[in-house]
Amino acid sequence: MQSATMQDIKRRGSNALSKDEPTYLVVNSRVDFVALPIGQYEMFVAIEEELADIKAALASEGEETVPLAQVLKEVGDVKQD
């Protein structure tokens, strides 16, 4: 993986960052941030959302379910109010 200092970014702008892989941003001799190509960032966000959905589904296991017809009736009743 590539790394860049803030000085590199100041000198070279976005050319200091990799377009294909994460770039570690080094501040005061320490890696403080990671810059990701947008495609990788969007992939990580999608995975995180999917994991949250899976976690919610697992947490609701064993709970009582409501038939779809009942939900649709209740939603219809709310819309008419």
C-alpha cells in the first residue's frame, strides 16, 4: 500500500494519492488517516449496510411475526386517517 505525507499532498495534490488502492496519510511520522478510491469506499459502505441488515435480522429471530395482510390493512387504515 502507498503512503503519503501531508507535505506530499501539498506539493503534488491528488497525484500523491493512489487511484487504485488505499493510501495511508502520515502526519507527524504516524499513520492517522487512509484515503480510499471512491469505488472502494462505496463498496465498504454497501458492505457495512448489508452487515447492519444481517445483524438486525439475527436480533429479531424468534420474535413474533405479523402476516403481510394485517400489515397492509393497518397501513391502509393509517393512510385513510
